[in-house]
Amino acid sequence: MNLPKNLKQLRKARGLSQQGVAMRIEGLTRSKLSFYEQGIAEPPLCMCYKISVFYRVTLDELIK
């Protein structure tokens, strides 16, 4: 699973900071996003869904 890499790539491709993304997704904090991007923690499925909707990608694209 390349979720950490994909999260960081999607964010950077859109020119967003971790704080900027966290402010736009309910229930997400900058520190949680940082942990997800580093692979320290895995987001729950409901958060993966919120992130995929925010970036307008499928769950498959997000976690592939």
C-alpha cells in the first residue's frame, strides 16, 4: 500500500500545506495527516473516504 506516498503527492500537487488540508477535512488535524503521510499511523476507512472525496480520487487511487 502506498497510501503515505499518495497522500503527500496529492497534497503537494495541489500546492497545499498539511494545515490547509486539515482545515478543509472534518475530523482531520495537521498532526494526524503528518502521521498518515509518514506511515506512522493508518487512517480509518471513513477518513480515507473523506480524503478521497476532498482530492476527487477513488479509494483505489488513494491506496494503490
